[in-house]
Amino acid sequence: MELLEGRPADAAGRLPREMRVYDYLDQLGISYQRTDHEAAGTMELCNAIDAVLGVIICKNLFLCNRQKTAFYLLMMPGDKKFKTKELSAQINSARLSFADADDMLKYLDIEPGSVSIMGLMNDTEHHVQLLVDEDVLKDEYVGCHPCVNTSSLKLRTADVFGPYLQAVGHTMKTVHLVGED
């Protein structure tokens, strides 16, 4: 693995959803670095990807309420534990659970293992609310997938939560997660 500037030179073998992310970021003038890798399925590989990027990739969880009438994309530090009860109280939504893969595909055009803030560009009807742990906002850079888990991006936090969010028409709600028992 190596850290590369910008989009891949060749789109062969890449999914259209990944290439749309690069097109969108390029159109917005947002610079990014990229590394390509095998599907990020183990913590060892994730740690190796983080080392190449020089940033810890955020844990991205796609959640919903029991009635499936409210959907949430939660970004939190990868090393923090997720406690449903802790988040539920802050967003006034009881019975949070992980949303189905079908809903993930429907609203974000993402499959399990590839959840990313970049998927919000596909949520043009704003069905998904972005929740961001305050610790994510403290770092200069954020790491995420470009809607596939075989590449990872390093972007300036200010670009993601500024121009990118404005362009996709989403707002974020900042949450405070302790992640302890």
C-alpha cells in the first residue's frame, strides 16, 4: 500500500459509485489522498491502512429507529466503543439498531463494510441524519472510504464538514460519546 494523490489514473475494475466520489470531490475542488487495498475486513488491515494514511479511519455506523422512519449515519473515532443507550438519549430516539443492508444501498448507495460520509452525496432526499462524535472534529484530517472498502481517503476535516456537507445539503449534529462501560 502507498499513499497516492487524488483519483486513480485508470477506472478499470472500479465500481461506478467509487468513481462518482472522486468526480464529486474533484468538482468541489477538495483535495484528497488515497490508498488502495484489499477489502478492509480485519483490524490488522485497518491498522495498516491507518498507518499509510497517517490518520485513523472513522468508525461509520448506519443506524435506524425501530420503526425505520429515521436513519442516522454516525461517525466516531475508530477506537471508541459504541453504546446505543448513550446516543439514543442525545438524539431523542429510543431503540436504535443497525439499519439493513437494503436501506444502506437505497439511501447511501453503499454496501456493508463500506459505510462512509461520502455516501451522503447519494442521499439527495435527505433521509439520513449525520451524527458526528465531537472527537472526530478535533483532528486536522479525517479518513473514510470512497463508498467502497477497497480504497481509503484522507481529507481535511474542514473540507469534509464545510464545503462537502454544504454541497450535499446535509447538516450534522455533534454528539458526545464516552464509549465506556
